[in-house]
Amino acid sequence: MKLDKLIFISMIIAVFAFSACTNPAEQNSADTSPQEDSSSVTGVDLSSPPSGSNATQEKWDTFDDTKKQESWDKYMAENPASTEPVGIVIDLSTPPPGSNATQEKWDTFDDTKKQESWDKYVVDNTPSDDGSSSAAEAAPAPEEVVRTPGSGGGGGGGGGSSIVSVTVGELTKAPINLYYYGLGELKAGDEIRIAPGSTGTVVSIYVSEGDFVEPGDLLFSLDNNDLVKNIERSSEKWNNDLDLASIKLSEATANYETTSSLYSKELIAKSEFDKAKQNWEEAKLNYEKIQLAKTIEIENLQENLRTTVAISTGRGYVSNITFKKGEQVNSGDYVEIIDIEKIEITVQVPENIITRIKHGQLVIAKQASAPAYILEGVVTFMGLKADSNRTYEVIAEFDNPNQKLLPGMLMEAQIQMAQYSPNFIVPKVSVISEGADQFIYRIKEGVAEKVPVETGQSRGAFVQINGPIKEGELLVLQGQTYLQKGATVNVVETKKYLPESKEF
């Protein structure tokens, strides 16, 4: 019995001794060895594709959950050490998950607006150490980071030691013009038609369509043989009458001189002297009457002759000739001359606009097929009566250097209605709103300053502002969404931001 107990105790001691000799590290390794997990990766956001996926957001939305999970499983298997937040992949080509913007609307946003939307999504979906999704409660340790507009980094202002890359422009004052936009057809500045002065046969045409003429240039002539003959016959007749009247006047003059001498010596009676004087006066009057009649008749005949020759009364291009050489013409025929060194454009404007337009106001026009060719003119006429469409006619006149524009061309026109006084003008995206307050960022000595402003009139992408600012100071144009007051900046570009005044 005692022997049996001794043997049992010896076996227990041997077992404990064997366990004590076993390597503890081997035991720990065996205890902590990972078990193979063949299950899918969980905890990912299946509403967006993994980083680097070829699938766009639009295509991803067509996948079922099984296919989305397979894609994420493959991504996590290939990127086990990835530190990218699961489900948050910043891709500015697609809207963030849960966004109200469709892909079509998203494509119309600029990079700044896209980045702001993604920044908000990242902040709202980045978990903190205690499991909450507020990024503000889990502020990282300060480190120097250079942020650039359009990068994948978070927005809402750089940290205390961040350097933000920005694009700036010099603050500029300019007026804002208010225009009415319309379409109109060009007309020649002046159109004249030279018609024949009488009926007749065309014997000569001295110009062709497209020729440039000056005042006084010959255009065409009619057959004038009969008129020339009439002038010759009339001249001959009046010359004969004048010769006869001249002889009678000479005789009367000689008789009057003789009787005057005799009467002064009292050699003849006074009645004889008076008769000689009367004859002389009648002969003189008759000669003058014949001479005047000849002048009038010859001038009339010559005027008729001049009607057979057409002369240009203006400057311009021959645009139309309604007859040919050898044809019979009348007052309905003509040679048309147009002046296109000055041109006109007619625009129909509604009744609520016509009262805001005045004579002499600026009009800017460009050809629809040649937008780079821009002209400036002034309003020269405003209609006082509306047409059937309740619109009024406005005519503007332009200089047409080199005659590049021709009548009938369609033009786009801007008619100035008002001009607001010069003030600071900035892009609307440079003005940041915080509740009812608005401000811009100004850069001084590499540091961002937050400047409160008030907005005024706007036009397109620009707005007038008032505030404690000066011309030439640097306004942040890009990168303002990453800035905070006092942030250090890196100015990567300084550019002009106002367009040319003639730009449409």
C-alpha cells in the first residue's frame, strides 16, 4: 500500500517537471498564433468604390452589394498596411457619398466647391479616438504641412503650423456696367441712288458693281445728240438776233450822240433831240432783252444736257446698277452707292428697357461668326412707337475700319443702360460668408489677414465690395477655404482677375 502511494506521487512530480522544462516562448507563440479568417472584410463603406478603382461613382452605384464587397475584399487583401480611412476616398471627379448633387451637376462645380464638399464629408465621417465622428475633438499633433488648392487634404483652415499655398491678385477698382444684350442686322451708314435726269438710251457706263467712287465721279451717260443739236440751233438763232439788235443799237447810239451835239448848240429843236434819245434807249433795252433770253434758253438746254450725264454725289461702293449699256432708262432706274466706312445696327428692345437708353450711350458689338472682332459705337436713334411685339427700335452707329463688316451681317450687341461708380471689384468666390458677416483674405508679409467687407452691385462672377482695403493689396483668389486668420501662406501665383471691359 505504501509502495503504491509512492509510485503515484513520483508520476505527478515527473509531469510537473516536464511542464516546467517546456519553452515559455513556444507556449506563447502557440497560444497567440492567428487563426486563418476566410470571411469577408467588414466595416467598409459600400456606397463608394475603394481608392484606385477603375469604377466611377456612377458605375459603382449600379453594382449589387455582393460585387461591391468583393471589390473591397480584394482591395484590403492587396493593401493590408493601407492607412487610408476605410470608405473615404477623395476623388474630385465624383461627388462624396450621400451628396445631393448628381454627377451631371457635380461636373459643373469648380475645384474649390468640389474640395469644400469633400472636406465637409471627411470631417463628418472621420472617427475620433473615443469613437465619435467629430474631427475637431481629435486634433492631431502639430506638424508643418503645405496645403494646395484642389489637393486631397481637409479644408476649413490650416493648422497653426500649416503653410497654405494660395493664388493672389492685386485689389482693383473699376466701374460696373449694366448692359442690354440683343441681336441686330447691319446696315450701311449711308445709301444713295443716282437716277437718270431724263429718259434716254445709255451710251456709256463708267463704273461697275464693287467700285469705290468719290463725289463728282462719272457714273453713266445717255445719248445726247438731239440735245447738242438743239443747243447749236438755239445758239445760232440767238446770235443772229443779237447781231441785228447790236446793229440797231449802234445806229441809235450814233444818232443820239449827233443830235446831242447839235442840240447843245441850239441847232435843232428839243423834240428832235428827245426822239433820238428815245430810239437809243429802246435799241439798248431790246439788245439786253435778247441777250438775257439767249442766256436763259441756252442754260436750260445745257441743264437738259447735264441730265444725260450721271455724277456721284457721295462716297462709297457701287452696290447695284439696274441697267446695261444700250438700254432705254427712265427715273425708275438707278446706280446704288453705299457707304460702309460707317455702319449701323438696329436692335429691338422691350418696353421696360427703352426708357433706360439714351442718345450717345455706349454700344459694343461683335460679329457672331468672328467674336474676336469687336466694335464700339453710340446710340443715334430710339424709336418712339412700339411695333406689334411691344418692342422699340434702337439704332447705333459704328466706324467700320477696313470695311470688314458688310450690310446684312448678324451682330451681337451690348447697349449700355447704366454705369455704377468705380469701386473695388472681386470674384464672388473670394468673398466668404459666416452667417450675416462677409470677409475676404488679404495677404501681408506672407500672413493671411481676415478683412470684413460689405458687398454691393454685382455682375456675372464679380461683385463690388467696401471695407478697410486699398488698391494694390493682395487678395486671395484661390486657397481661401484653407485659411484662418494669421495663417502662413505660400504665394504660388499673382495674376490679374478682372476681364477686359469689352469681353462678352
